Amino acid sequence: MILRIFTTTVPQELHAEFEQKFKEISTPLVKSFNGLIGLEIGRPTKWNPNDFVMISKWKSVADLIDFAGENWNQAHIPEGMEKYIESCSVCHYENID
């Protein structure tokens, strides 16, 4: 099992709009792929005031490739969402049972 942690920095003035689009565009897109086991999204806190996160759990790397393509280890930004992204990163981890 693979954990994919996507983090993005969004300018403060775009938080409300981004959060709505994150729920309306990004979440349904990710959920539409086979191999997804679970998905969580998070908004900024006082410790990370401009960072949003999406944590997805996948059955395999093959499932991630189906979702994000051959460059699965890079951020996958749905069309229309790039205007909110100041910076982003993605990390992958093997789940410890």
C-alpha cells in the first residue's frame, strides 16, 4: 500500500475559493480512479497558515500510474486548479502494517 501526500501553498486571499474547488474538482477526480483505498484533505492551521494537504492511500504503484501517469511521483494538478498553486510537493511512503 502506498501513501501519497500532496501539499500545496495557496495565497491567503485565495483560500476560500481554492478550498471549494479542492472539494469540487480535485477530490472527485482522485476518487474516480480504481486502486484508491482512502482520501483525506486538510486546510491550513496556525502552524501551516497557507498549506493545504491531500493524503491518498493506494493499493499499488500501478494504481498511482493509472491516476497520475508515468510521472506519478510528481504533483498532478487538475486543469483549472493551477491558478491557486503558489508551490506544491508530493511524497510517497509505503504503509507500515
